[in-house]
Amino acid sequence: MPRYFFNFTNESTSIPDLVGQDLPDDQIAKHEAEILAGEVSMNAAIRGKRPTFDWVEIVDECERPVARLPVARCLREPNRRS
């Protein structure tokens, strides 16, 4: 199973995912990135702030870019996982 990494970035900062997750394919990795970005957005909204990071970038174990999702657009209901 391929390993995917979810790096949070903005114009001046990047926080790399050093552990990653084993997931079946790119589509599942994108879905997981939406969940992670939604959680970041929700945590910021609860504090009355905007997310610190603008993007979650997905790369595979070969460092191939898979997708780049805007964090603020992934805001989800707190317990929604689909």
C-alpha cells in the first residue's frame, strides 16, 4: 500500500508530515486530506481565528505531488467523516 504525506503550508511556512499514512490510492489520500484540513479549519474557527495554513499538500512516498487543497474550503461539521 502506498504511503502519503500531508504537508501544511502557507506563503512563508511549511510543516512537513514526517510520518505519513499508508492508504490504498490517491482518491482516499485526497479524502483524508479534506478531513485533516477540515479539522484544522474547525479548530481555528472555534478559537475565532482563520486557519494558520492555507494549503494541505499531498505527496506520495516518491515525493510525487498528488493534490493541493485549500484548508479554508475544507471546513466540515465536527464529527463528519464522509
